Amino acid sequence: MASRSSELGLSMEESPVGLPDVDERFLAPITGIAFWSAVALPFLHLPLLLATGLSSQATSTAFLVLLTLNVVALLIGHPHYRD
């Protein structure tokens, strides 16, 4: 039982189960683009809400899609330049 609780405290680098090792050259541009997309996407929400509100089905759908993209970009871009 004690070994099980100690396994739960392992970091991702020490964990025996995890993502395959991916070279930083490939991850850095992806996390960078996602990070800056997460910064820029809210600027698309504001004009959409101010111009039309959420009065129509198409506008509501566009808002939800933008919101979902923003959350995904935040999750992927979170480790950008984080040391």
C-alpha cells in the first residue's frame, strides 16, 4: 500500500507511464502557437458579442466554437516557455 501512494506522487518525468519522448524541436512551435492563439482568441469573442450578441443560432454556435478553441489552445499552450 505504501508503494502505491508513493507512485502517485511521481512527476511526469519519473512516471513509468506517460507520453513517448518527443523532441523539444517539435513541441516548442506547437505550444508557442497554441499559447499565442489562446491570447488572441478572446479578441474575436468581444466583437462577436458586441456586434450581434447571442441572438441567433449561428452566432451562438460560433461563440461556443471560439470558446472551445480557446480552452484547447490554453491547455496545449500552457507549458510554453515554462521552466
